[in-house]
Amino acid sequence: MRLGRLDGRLRYGFAAVCTLLLVIGGRLVQLQGVDHSNYATAAADQRDNVVPLNALRGTITDRFGTPIAYTSDAQDITADPLQVPVTARAHYAQVLSPLIKRPAAAIVTALSGRTHWAPLATALSPATAQKIMDLQLVGIYEQATTQRQYPSGSTAANIVGTVHTDGSGAAGIESEFNSQLAGKNGSMRFAVDSSGGTNPSSRADTVPAVNGSNIKLTIDQNLQFVAQQYLDQAVPEANAKGAQMAVLDAHTGQVLALAASGTFDAANPNTINPNLPINPTVMSAFEPGSVQKSITFAAALQQRLLTPQSHYSVPDSIRTGGVTVRDAWDHSTQTFTATGILAESSNVGTLKIAKQIGPSTWYRYEKLFGVGDKTGIELPGESGGYVPPIKDWSASTFANLPFGQGESMTVLQLASIYQTIANNGVRIPPRIVQSVTGADGSVKVTKQPKGIRVVSPQTSRTLRTMLESVIQPGGTGVKAALPGYRVAGKTGTAQQPDPAHGGAYSSYKNWDTFAGMVPADDPQFVVAIMVDNPAHGVEGGDVAAPLFHHIAAYEVQHAQIAPTGSKSVHVPLEDCAGQDRRYLPANVC
């Protein structure tokens, strides 16, 4: 019997089976060989459940450990709209509205969605959340979370800053030290059965959360509060645009207070004015005016170009560098002592002294005092201010700079200048973080910056004696005087550029300043103040000096600083020959 040829359909079928077997085999090789780890991971993910363990954000305190920012337990309230009976939506909204502080109409809208999840309220206190859960509303749930608390509201808000809705730092210390404050989240992995329940025979793998570090600041919360109160009172009284203050420890440069008027509430970011800097004390620079003259006198004393009693013939105006420089008051040519030029704040006399120093030497002292450079304080957005490089000077530049016009600085930089004078000529860049304590209890103390020798101790002591004359009768800062204490300081009134007149200096818009120290012969703290464009009182001695008096009077009591008991050294301000002394303050002649 002859065998016939295989039917064509059988051949094609056989080929198809072989092809199928090859595909299946290749797929098996892929699954068990090439993609084995990926599929094993996917299978593990299906039978494992991972729960995040959130780290607790660190606390921010003042120098005495008083909490300024901390994290507390809270609850989010959510809904499953598909579980909420349609006929019950209005009732739910009515009872929930006063508890979650949300309009009833908005709650009805949230409960009307075609989804299994709708947020109703975030970060409620546990007590409020419990009241909601006690209502036993079907489809309403709570979820544990945390809330950042700022118990002092606006006090130090410009320093501490605030956080984003996700809890990360948004401004201030909260932002600058976000990684330290945030800590590191952990996790817990455990097996689940086919229905999603926990497998009791499985072992949980836990990676513990590491809580955030605690930040201790150098500020005194009580002093900060009082400073903000005085600034907030002074602004409307003077019809000013704003005011700022910095208080430094005279010996360490640590910031004791850094305040601005109209500060926002850290617990309510909606109170932040988007058109203003969060912390103007380090972010906004201004022209200092005559308060900066202390640098000129420090340089002249250090270069041995004058003594407090040196005499100068001073007219009320002088032509130099193509511009006319005038004193703030009209007077005939008078003979002032160097102390009198400083105490009565003569621009013409100061310029004469600056010419003795010379541009390059004067500029060198400006930089030694830190003008035009950032202090390096641990706050975001710091401005370094501005002093034009000497290579860019025109003929008229040196006619303005020696009395604080044509340069800018922050109120913190201004305080740093006077901290140098108070600290016997050693400038210590200011710092605001005292220490960082880790979750393990380890403490990292902020290293104090190396001091910079600017002038000698003798120059500083002599300059402080001259600055005392500013506070005494005949000086421009008598309203800063503190009964029983020796006070040294300087006023300033700087014209503001007026955009409406092409940037020319305004005849009525000013920055009023005062900077000083107490006690003058043994300084313990330094205060610098700037009042922006006051309408009532156009000079620093009228507006800023009284603020210094108030904050200094508080601090000597609060910090228990006793008077030294010594007397101020009298230095004549003028050569009064030919003048009727009956009409002059006793210490002028």
C-alpha cells in the first residue's frame, strides 16, 4: 500500500503548533529568566502593605527655651460622597459647617461628587475631630495628621517664617533649616491576605522615622514682643510707612531681637502681604544718613587725625566735587570741636574730616565695618546693602558718602556697625541660631564667627565718649537719653530718592534712624532703628531716638543691667568766644 503525501492542512497545523510552542517557551524564558525580579517584586507588592511613618517636625525656641513653633497632633476630615445618602447632604452640611468653619453650600458641593474621596477639613484639633466623629455620620472619616503651631502669633514671625500646606518650610528659619527640622520619614511593611487583611503570621519590617532637630534661636521672645509693640505704636503716631529694629548683644553679636512693624501672623499665611518682604530687617536696604558718620570719625581717630577737642571752622555749606553740601540748619561760619561736629551732625564738618582721611583710606574702613557685604546671618534673602566700589566713583561721590548718602544698608548691618564700636573695635558678624539639637539628643552649638579687628580699643572708647555728647543737651539725640545710664548713639535723617522727580532726592521723604548702646562706658547691648518716611517729625532725633529710649529702658530692667555709676566726660561742642552763653546749653561751650 503506497503512502500518500501529507495533506497541506496537516502541515500548516503542525507548523502553527510549533510556532505556538516557541512563543510560549520564549515567554516562559522571559518570565522566569529576564523579568523574574520585576514580577517577583510586583507579587510582593500585592501581598505586602507599606504604611509611612511620618517624622515629627522639630521645635523652634527662643534663647530661654520658650517654644515659638512646634508641631501637634491633628485630624483631617474626609468624606466618601458615594456613601452619603443624597437626602442627608443638607443635614450633614448644617451640622458640619460650624465645626469645620466652612460654608454649608461648599460642603454640599463636596458631598455631591461622584468619587470615593472628598476632603472637607484639614488639621483640625483632636477635640474638634472627635465632636465630628461623635455625630456618627455615614461616609465621614478622620485621618491622623499634624499641625504646625505658632503660639505667639506674629511675635518673631518675620524670623521664624511659616510652612507650606504640606508641612515643608516656606520662609524664615522654617525654610532655611527645613532639612534639619523635617527629619526623615520611616515606613512599616507587613503582609496582607487576599482580602487585604493583615496576615497574623507575617513579620513586620519597620524603618523608624527620625524626628526633626530642634532649633534654639538667640532671640529673647519677650524683648522681641516689646520691640514689635513699640514699632507698631510708633508707625501710626508718626504717620510713617513702616519701622524696623535690631538689638544685638554687644560682646557676641548675637541677635536679641529683630523686629519690623506690621509683621504677619505665622499661623495664618493669608496675613502675609505679597508686596512686602517677609523679613525687611535683613531683606530691605535703605540709605542710613548721618547715623553712618560714626565710621568717618572712627577712621579719623584711628588714623590720629583728630582728638575730640580738635577745632574746625565750619560754614553752613561747601562746594566740592561739583556739588554743594549743606548742613541741615542755616548758620554763620562757626568753630566746632570734632565732638561738636558729631553731636550737632554737621555735614560740612564731617566732609572736612573725611577729606583729611582721604577716599581710599575712608573706603577701607567702610569695608572693615562690613558696609556693602552680607553679614551671613542664618536667614534667607539677606541683602548686603550697597557702597559703590571706589573705582566707580565720580567727582561728587565722595561729597555724599561720608555722611551716609549714596550707600545703603539693612538695619541689621547698622546694628553691626555699632556693635563694633561697643565691643572695643572688634566686629563679630551677627548670628541668630544658638544651637541645633538632633533627635538623638546631640547638641551642635553654633560656632561664633571670628572677630574682625576694625579699630583699636582706645579709638572705640574715645568714639563712645564723643557719641555720648549726641544724647546730651546741644546734641541731636537728647530724646534717647535714659535717666541714670550713660548712653552713646547717633541720629540720622536720610533723604529718599523720589521716582516722581527722576530719582532726585526728595525734600520731604526721609529714612529716620538712630543707633546706640547702653551703658556707654561698658556696653551690654546695641539697638539700631529705622523709621520709614514719617510725616510727623522729619528727623531721626524726633522719631527714632524716642523709640531707642523706650526699648533701652525696657531691656536694662528686663536683663537686670545696673548703671555703672560713672559720669560722662564733658567735651565742649563749640568755641563760644563772642557768643552769649546765656542762650546756649550748658555743655555746648
